[in-house]
Amino acid sequence: MKIYGDSNSGNCQKVKWVSDHLSLPYAWIEVDTMKGGSRTPEFLKLNGAGQVPLVVLDDGRPLAQSNAIIRYLARDSSLIPQSPYLAAKMDEWLFWEQYSHEPYIAVCRFQMVYLKKSLGDLDTDKVKRGYAALALMEHQLHATAFLVGNSMTLADVSLLAYTRVAHEGGFHLDGYASVRRWIGACEKHLKL
């Protein structure tokens, strides 16, 4: 299997972490997205959307979108609950991550780290929504050890990617003790 990814991307890190955790063999192919690496004709033949991560399976089939990739890689593993309801709750968090967390936490981080914007230059609505996402996570993680109960699932892997570096986007986790505890537990579980 080949994983095309940018090491600076949380979405790409998810795929690497799941592969490493499950001891799946792969070749990592670094793609520098800031220098147009995902827009080359060769890459666009593999993924017309021009986005990383991208996995090319051993049989040559490509698969894109981080949460779809990790869902595929982790099939039949302990990272996906056996209970259909709990698996659906995990998926609920995976969809929520891409719609209500990543567009705010990750985008603010990108703007500060890569575009060199100051905290004051960020869209205040994005900051507000990022803190709302952290508040929802805090509420859940106050009640359960991980996002879907007492065992780590793909929901945790997915949300860990940008939550653990939220401070790089100007988000302070001082008031989020449960989130901070959970970050440590996830990092320990994944051996990061």
C-alpha cells in the first residue's frame, strides 16, 4: 500500500497513525501541498480532487478522504465497535469532525502556521465555532473516557489529529481538562 500524504496535515497523520497502530505495511510518499505536490498531472491521475491523503491499495485502487481511508483500513479491528449502534456513533463523530471541527480548528491553524496570520487576523466566527467544537468534546469527554465510551475508536483518532495542535491555531485548552486528559490517553494508546 502507498500512502500519499503531507506530514504537516492532521488528515494525513490520521492515516499514518491507524496504519502504524494496526501494523499495516505501507510506503509513505511525501507530498508537499504548499509547493503544489497534489496538483501535478501524475497526482491528479490518482485523485482528481488534488487532495491528500490518498491511499493506493496493493491492487492499485485509489482511496481518498481521511475518514473514509481510516474506516477502510480499520475494518474488523478494535478501532471500530462491534455494536452497530456504537459503530454508528463513531461515524457520527467522524462526520461531525469534518463538518464542525476541522473547518474551524484546522483552518485557523493553517492560517496562523502556514499563512503567518496573527490571532487577531482570524475570522472571529471560525474561532467561535472552534471553541464550540471543543466545548462539545469537553462535555462528552467529561462523561466518557473516549468519544464513544471507554475504548478508543476511529472517532478519537480522527479528532485527535487537529485537537492536539489546536493551540497552533490560537485555541487555548486551559478550560478543557477532559479534552487535555483525552489527548494524553490517545497519544499513549497510539504511542505518539
